Amino acid sequence: MGPSAAIYVTAKEPDKDIDSSTKLVIVAVARARNTAMMLSSSGDEIIERGQAPIKMEPVRARITIARPARPTVHLLDHDGRRTDRTLSIQNGAFEIEGAVDKTPYYLVEF
């Protein structure tokens, strides 16, 4: 199995959907393991649970938002709080790079 990731986009407001929300939350995750965690050779059984901290494989992706408004993309910390860091947007697209951003969480505000 090759590299893979899951990228989730959801409306932050409970009464809105992705098309109508003024705030979108993006979560980008790949493999995550506890430190010193050990799996069986087949990968389907945990041999050793390990301990904190969790080591996360970074995700790199280009995301395009097809909406007329120009959004601001904020990086969130690991508790979901907005930081003072933002991502550059070109033609409605931006790139996330977990190894550089040091987070899997992003807030898009219109």
C-alpha cells in the first residue's frame, strides 16, 4: 500500500454546510503512532502500545476552494486554537505541508 492521507473539510457553524459556511475547518491526517509502538509484521496487531507523544506522518496537499470570496487560511495549534500564522492563497488554492506547518488543523475564514 502506497502513501495515503485523509483530508476532512467541515463547516464550523452547525447550521451551515460547506457551501454556505463563513468558516471551514480542515483536518489532514496520515499515519499516527505512539512513540515506541510496535505492530505485528502484518500490521494488523499491536504488539507494544508505546507511549506519548504520538508521532504523526505529515500531510502535503494542494487545496482549491471554488468560491468567489478570497479566504484567509489560519494554522491552528494542536488544541484547535488559532495561531498568528496564515497560508498564502493563489487563485483560490493553497498548500498545506504538515512538516513545515507543524499542525494537521487549519481554519478557512471568508
